[in-house]
Amino acid sequence: MPKPKKDHEATMDEIFGSFEWPIYELLEKVDHKLSVVTKEAGVAKIPPEYRENYVRSKLVDMIDQISENREAKGKGGKNRRKGA
């Protein structure tokens, strides 16, 4: 990734800053749900490293799906189905 110019960083800080708190609150809720998932997996004796890798993989996949859906909507395409 190219190194950002100082003015780009300042502009991005300003733009992101206006969304930072709502994003933070949503991520806190997600963190709570993921904590429950990992605790239940621990009770089921799933090793910590496996739990972490599994959850990380699922999150990356969900983010990709959300991004693909957003891009498809912008192009007038169909949404990707859950679990597809």
C-alpha cells in the first residue's frame, strides 16, 4: 500500500472521526456475541487456537459477503445469499 500523503491522512482522520463512535458501539456488540461463541466453544473443549482461527475466518468471510452485496446493489445486481 502506498504511503499516504499527510493531507490525505488528515482528511481521512476527519472523515473517519465522524463515524468512529457509532462503529465502535457496533463492534462492542459484535465483540460481546463473539465472546459468547468462544466461551461456548471452550465449554465444548475446542482448543483456543482453533476457536480464534475459525472465528477470524468466518468474520473475514462475512465482511467479504457484505462488501460484495453492497457492490452488487450499487450495480443493480442480485444479493449474495446468506451461507452461499
